[in-house]
Amino acid sequence: MKKFMDKDFLLHSQTAKELYHNHAAKMPIFDYHCHINPQEIAEDKRFENIAQIWLYGDHYKWRAMRANGVDEKYCTGNATDWEKFEKWAETVPYTLRNPLFHWTHLELKKFFGIEKILGPATAKEIWDECNAKLQLPEFSARGIIRMANVHTICTTDDPIDSLEYHQQIKASGFDVAVLPAWRPDKAMAVENVKTYNDYLDKLSTSANMKIATFADLMAALDNRHQFFHDNGCRLSDHGIETFIAEDYTQSKIEQIFAKCRSGAFLSLEEILKFKSCMLYEFGIMDHSRGWTQQFHFGVLRNNSTRLFRKLGADVGFDSIGDFEIGKPLARFLDRLDSNNKLAKTILYNINPRDNELIGTMIGNFQDGSVPGKMQFGSGWWFLDQKDGMEKQINALSNLGLLSRFVGMLTDSRSFLSYTRHEYFRRTLCNILGNDVENGEIPNDMELLGQMVENICFNNAKSYFNFESLP
């Protein structure tokens, strides 16, 4: 019987062990999509206790706690940090076979050197030990990033953001690149006219120009896109339910925008046409400056009306959706490709039924200009676990080129989540190791070792081309 989470955790063959320990483990982390707050890096934030760095903003843990019968005050409420941690410790034993059990103990081991199992009996001991280490100089936000061997971080930023903290980080000489990523979801969210117009007023201030017409909107967004580019941004990210590629005319879009700006509500048809246009225009902008566009799609959000009204968005009440994906995705990509305006693209599905769909779709638009121009993104959110990663890797292997894959990202708000890269790397090496052991791929460690190193780091470094930054 193997010891839980020993050095060969998830590595079930000698080949897998060699690939991980000699190749994957040494590679730096290129975290090209996360939700870390750049202000915390700029200010080199210190955390008073493990609850602050572990439980604040972590809707994965909140969902598990709620499922375990824990009252909301211990999740997002006004309980003390210790009380919240204690309730999480009570929940952890019930997360067996949930990725949270692995993530929790990987983080305790990686950053704090703790190999005890978290539970009610060990909660106070682990609380004290973690809190003592968090007071050490190396456990600041920047210290943790260095400890995890991170090379590059891309945050998620709205077009109206000032990027002042990115500028501060760069000016400070921090040895890890921390770059913005353009997330313009609010700039196309016309379904709520009042909220949208309030946002446009803020965009107008940020771009220092009046927004009265659709042409004004495009000029303001292009102004901000250039500003992001000047501050090191080379990729966008879009969170959408599904792709939208309705037919529209320029005059119709101008009419819809004018109607919206006047405060009148839009029909569903008008909303879909406007969003179709905006997705296309964002794609044009990204292509014009040599960026990569990312699309996270398929989430059914804010399903509990009662708790959405009480707590707001992004607190753990989202689920996998079952939207139509294939036809609108093909139309959207083809619309850009037909005009030679299709930027490098990463697609992240959240419904595993769409794995093969995405695996085949990216092949339709590879054009030989860039290795792996069209990417099937890593297992995301509800698929960000061993089974989800394996299915994504297998689908990409069967239908595309796994060797050109740009690898893992954290998609997290926590500085301790860099262990998700380790989790992915171990899973990847185990799959390849099993193939070798089964005689399905050659036992060529030079070939396989280079492949692993490329997927873990080199492919992303080359693909995003941040080396071109001034």
C-alpha cells in the first residue's frame, strides 16, 4: 500500500516518475490566466492567518462547506477567521475523492511542509503552524510566488482598469512578470440597459472621450486596448455562456446602440445581434495587435436567485450548462478566419460532453502560421481535477497535437493555488508513463522529456510571445 501523497503521488509507473521528477518538476510556472488581485502583489501583501489566504473568496471551498451543512456565516459571513477555518477543517474529511482533498493537502505540504491530514483533531495544530510561517518574510505575496517558481502571471482586468498596480509592480523591479489580460465582458452586457450605460460612462472617463454613438464606443475600446497593449497585455479573455454569431448590418448595430444609450430596453434579437458584433470586433482588435484571445464558455451562472440577491455573483452558485456550442462557434471563428482576422485562440469548455467537439473544431482553423495556433484549453473549473484533466488530454491527443499544448493555469484567486500546476504535471506524466509501460508509445526519454517540458512551460512561453515586450 502506497503512502498518501508521497513524492510519487499520482505517478503509477517508473516512466511516469522519471518524467515528473527529472523533467516536469523543475520547469517554471507560466500562469497565463488567474484572478489574483494585482494590488496584493504590488503591495506585497502579508496574510495574518491561513483563513485569509485560503478561504477568502474561494467559492470551491464554500460549496463544499454548504454541502456539509455549514451555515453561510462561516463561508461568506461575519464569523471569525478561526471559526471559518475550523468549519473548513471539519469539512475536509468529507471531501475524500473531491479534488479539494488533494488541493488542500498539496498546498499544506508544498508551502508549509505539513503532511498531517487536516480535520477536527488537527485543526488547531495546523492553524498555529501555518500562521507562524505566514509571519516569516518569505511568506509575503511575492515570496509565495517566488517559492512556487513562477515565471509569469497574467491577471484578469476590465478595460476601464487603470493598471496602476501593474505599473507599480513593473517599476519595483519584481523578478516575476505580472501582466494584465483584457476581460471586456461588461462592454457587451447590454441585457441590463441601466447597468450597461453606467459602465459606458466609466469607460468614457477612462478613455477620456465621449461615447454617444457606436463608433464612439469602438474608438473608446480601441483606445483602452492600446493602453493595455502598452502596459504589456498580449491576451484577452471572455466569459460567455455560448458563442453568438447572428447576422447583422452595421446600420442595425448603430440603431441598437442608440436605442440602448437612450435608456430603452432591447429585444432578445437585438441583444444577440449586438453581442455577435461585439465578439467579432473584439476578435479584430486582438488580431490587429498580435494578441491571443481566450474564451471560457458553458457556465450556467447564479442559479440560486435567493442567494444571488443576498450575496451577489461569483460566490459558488454556478453550474455546468448545456448550451448549443458547435454551430455558433464555427460561425464565429469562420467569420474572423474568412477575413484573415482570426487571432491565436484558446477555447475552454466546462461541459465535458464538448471535449471532442472542441478537439475537432480547433483543427478546422489551424492555418500553419503558428504551431498550435488554435488551442483546446486545459480542464477548467468543474473539470479542473484529475478526471477532467485526463479527459481533456486524451481528447486533445486523439484529435490534435498534445505536444503543442500550452498547458495548465490556476484560474484562481489564491496565492497557494500554484500546486494545481503540480497536480496537472503529475497527471500528464502518469498518462505518458502508462502509454510507455503499455508499449503504446516509445520509451524515448529524450523525446518524451522534451515534450513534457514543453507542455509544462516552453510552449506557453513561445506561444504568447511576451519576450517581445519592451
